[in-house]
Amino acid sequence: MKRFMLLAPLGLVAACAMPPEGVDEAAVMRFDDAVKSMGCELVTEPHFLATELQTGLTRDQVVAMVQYKVALEQAVAMESGGHRFTSGGCADAA
């Protein structure tokens, strides 16, 4: 019972997750495509720069998108740093 009580808020956070301000559905799709083109990982500065260029998003919006994907459980933090994406075109790579 305690486990459920601890996990319940995580489900609520994911259910309430909204894309970052100024990021529409088309930009979310461009983000997913950009991440896939990087091998489903955002780790290094070149990864972030390429994602910004491919999506038209600012650095702050890209960082917010990473947080959004983590909240939706569509990305996970890697021990070595950065994030691995696990949904959409990256589901097979996960």
C-alpha cells in the first residue's frame, strides 16, 4: 500500500505534463525527429545545438522538452549524463 501511495503522485505529474510554453504539436514532432537523428540521446553540446537547429526551439525550450519527456516517462536520465529517449522512433532503440 505504501508503494502505491509513493507512486501515485508520479502518475499525476505525468498525466498533467504539458509541453513547454511556446512549443506546439508540430515542434514536439520536430523534437522527436531531431532526437532520433541523434541516436535517441541528448548528451553533448553538439547534440543540443543540432536539436535547436532542427527544431527551431531555443536552448531553454529544448531543456524544457527534455523535462517534459522525462515527466511522460518517454526519456530517462543516463548515469553518464544526458538523456536517452524511449518513445516514438526511439522505442526500438531503448
